[in-house]
Amino acid sequence: MQYLETSTDVWSFVLSAPDNNSYIAMGFSPSGGMVGSSAVVGWVSADGTPTIRQYALRGQKPSQVVVNQGSLQITGNSSMILSQSSRLYLVFQLNTNQPLTRLIYSVGPVGVFPTGTDYELTRHRDQVTAELNYVTGQASSRTPYKQLRRSHGILNILGWGILMIIGAILARYFKQWDPIWFYSHTLVQSLGFVLGVAGVISGLVLENKLGADVSTHKGLGIFILVLAI
């Protein structure tokens, strides 16, 4: 992405991405999240027709992403999108003293374009968020739901990968210390199971928030949970 303050309170942006027969989008967010932001979305359809629209991102469902709405003051006749050398170039200008620093970049599913009078967007297949310093030009990328991702991993590692194994070792090799081994085994296994279930639940929540296709990973997790039960 490139940008330039071309004149007083007029900012020009150029977003480029590989042309994978999909839409590309750039959003400006007051909070860093998708909900509440406004985005410029562009695509070149199969017949070569270029289209650019502004969307208000009022929720995570396609019906809550409203076309021709949003808070961006786009300069008239300044927007264009073109495909050249297997790349898409989305160009637009904003009338603002200072654009929002929290940005969202996304790419739509391959071969699926907004259609109809409402130009409904399908869920993106990839997304990156960043915070941009317009003075220095430096941007720091952000991972969506980073804390939830971390919790999902830590809970599952502790539950299924460590505590459940320790509980099995106690039952296998420490029976000479009766009944301490039994109570220790029960306590450790129960704690491991609780943490593991919490890890599975956090994974399901994360899947719903990201809208990602993790069928294999999800299936393995549920299979392990069933074995534990």
C-alpha cells in the first residue's frame, strides 16, 4: 500500500494485491476491529468490468456489510481499479485532515464477486490489520484475536499434552504409594480434562470469529475430546 497527502486535507491511496479473481478491500477502523469501520472495496469481474464501492461494516454477517454507506469522504471521480501484470491496483482519494491510523486489508474468495443491486460481499478469505504512522510511514501489523489464539493453544497444550499424560504416568508407575497415587491421578486428570475442554471451547469461539475453514483441525480436536470422555 502506498499513500500521499497530495494537497491540503486530500490523501491519495494505492492498494495493490495479486489478481486472484477476487475483490480486494481496504478499511479504516476507529478501534482496530472490523465492526464499526468503513472500507473501500474494488474488483474487476470476469467480463473485465471494474467496480468500486464503499461499505459500512456494521457487523460480521454479510447482511450487516452495507454498500454505499460509510464515513469515508471519497473525492469524486478519484477512484479506480485496474488489473495489470497479474495484479490489482485500487486507487482512491479521501478528503480528511488525518485518515484513521488503524487499517484493515482483506481479499475475497476466488471467483466470487459482489452481485445484485445490494452488492453483498461474501466473507473474506484472508485479512490483515495494521496500525500506520502517516508521518514516518511505519506500520505495525496486528493479529486478529491474538489473545484468544494464544489461550486456545496454551489450554490445549496444558490439558491434553501435559496434564493428561502426567495423570496416566501416575496411574502406571506410582501405584506403590497407595492411596496417594489414586488421588493425585484423579486430580491431575480432572484438571487436564477441564483445561482441555476450555481449549476446545475457545477454539470453537475463535473459528466463529475468524470465519476460517479449519475442518481437519476441528475434527481432530473433537475426536480427542470424545476419546477423553
